[in-house]
Amino acid sequence: GAVVSQHPSWVICKSGTSVKIECRSLDFQATTMFWYRQFPKQSLMLMATSNEGSKATYEQGVEKDKFLINHASLTLSTLTVTSAHPEDSSFYICSASLPRGSLAKNIQYFGAGTRLSVL
Amino acid sequence: EDQVTQSPEALRLQEGESSSLNCSYTVSGLRGLFWYRQDPGKGPEFLFTLYSAGEEKEKERLKATLTKKESFLHITAPKPEDSATYLCAVQLLGNQGGKLIFGQGTELSVKP
């Protein structure tokens, strides 16, 4: 149980284009999903918290217009990197937590990550 | 400022050589502490969650413990397949939607 799927696993794009990454909870409904960014040999940095049906909450220093997050259903959140540039190249990982009524509601389950390379 | 520090940054062990990884934290109020395992190019895999000082959790060769200031991940008789980066994260009281603050991780290498 508690499986999170992330797609694509790897994407290469040209500078100036936009890229969409999907995060799905496969066997549970996730009212809250999280988006992280990870640079090589570094830890996970939270970018934003996404709640179903409402606007995402972005961490300080994260550009809202650059990283568009949509959480339209209880099983799907998307991250769109708009007008990507080489400095946006990174490993992006999503996670989802179980609903509030669950005993394991505080645990975040992670997707496999998306490697983005911007040329 | 809420902070999580893991040590050592890297640890090399021989197969069967037991050791411990440390996670020290300074937070305004702890709701829970989490241990994850991350393999290269993959997302973190949940291992344990600890909520109160004195609590212990075990899974195969791994055992996690918690005090008021730190957590230890003990690895008993490790095998090469235990090689990975181990991440510690804290969740704060009164949070902020359940977000996690991660440490830098300990990269564990177990040689046969």
C-alpha cells in the first residue's frame, strides 16, 4: 500500500520550453502532496505543499510563476516548470501523505523522482 | 532556527561490521522524526517514524532510537545491499501542513 507514481522518470528539454511532471497516489487518496528538489549529493529541499482543490503553498525563495503546481484531484498533482533554463536542471521528487483519518497520516510516501535536464 | 544535522556524511563498513548513524535536531517542537533510505536516482523509501523520547523501532538489521536531542539508526551486521543514503527528517508541531525538514543524509557503503 501507499504507492506514489511519478512520471516521467527522465526528461530532456530545450531552454525556454515548459515541462510537466505528474505525481499520482495509486492506492490511496492524498489530500496533501509535496514537491521537492534535490541537487547532486545534497538533501531534499521542499519547494511547495499542494492541497487538493486549493492553491499551493510555496516555500520562501521558490518562484510561483516558474513552478506551477496543480492538485486537481485527490490522486493527482502536477508540477510544471515554465520557460525552463539550464539552472532548473535537477532531480524533482513528489510525495504524498495519507488522509487525516489514517493512523499513518504523518508519513510521506515518495515517488521515484524525475530527472530534468535543460539544454 | 529549526535544524537537522546528520553525521557522518559518509560511512564505509565491511560486511558484518555494525555501526550507528546519528541525526541531531534543534527544533521548536517535534511532532515526529522520520528515517528514509534513498538509493541513487530514486525517491526516498520510508523506514521508520518515531514520536517520543525513548521510542525504538526495528526492521531487519535496522533499529532506530530517539532521545530529546537526537536519533540513532543502528545497523547490525550490514550487508552490501544496505548500501544507500539514509535520510533523517523532522516534522514540527503545529505544522505547516506536515512538511518535513531533512538532514543532509549519510551515505553508507558496505563492502563484501
